Amino acid sequence: MAAKSVRWAPRARADLLEIWHYFTRVGSAELADGILFDVDRVANRLKRHPLTGRARNELVPGLPSVLVHPHVIFYRVSNEAVEITRVLHQRRDLAAIFSRESDPSGHP
């Protein structure tokens, strides 16, 4: 099963912007660009192989994830697209983040 496209939910886009700003502050723009390039590369790989992620039913049922060290991409799969819902650092309290969100699909 291959999806036709990759879509980024608003929260995922905000996560990417936060990641980029953080790594430009503590490292460099080149470092930040490289991290986002890696995230984008893995997201596009999910388009071809959407079932490769790890089930994360303990956080949100039907929301798999894939590691892009040190970040985790959370996503949903449909016939039309892989929707990236969040991109979070692996050391954050993921259970707390998802329990606070009213819509885990990444839409405000």
C-alpha cells in the first residue's frame, strides 16, 4: 500500500519551525537544515512504505511513529496520503503531550 502524497498537519509544520529555530540557536542554520532534510527524507519514504512505522497505541490508537534521531515523526495513513501529525523530540513526555491535545490528528 503506497500513499499518493505526504501532507503536513498544522501542528507538524509548527513543530518543524520550532525544531529549526532551536537548532539554529544552539548550533547553526546548516545543522537545522540538515535535521529538517532528514525528517523530510523519512516522511517521503513513508509515502512509499507507510506500514514501516511502530504502532503507538499507548499514546493514540492508530497513530504510528518512526524515529528520525533525535526526533519522532507521528503520522496517519490513508489511501490518498501519509499525514504527518507531529514531529517531536524523543525525550519529551509524549504521553503528556498527546493527552493534552484535543485533536491528535494535528489539526487545531
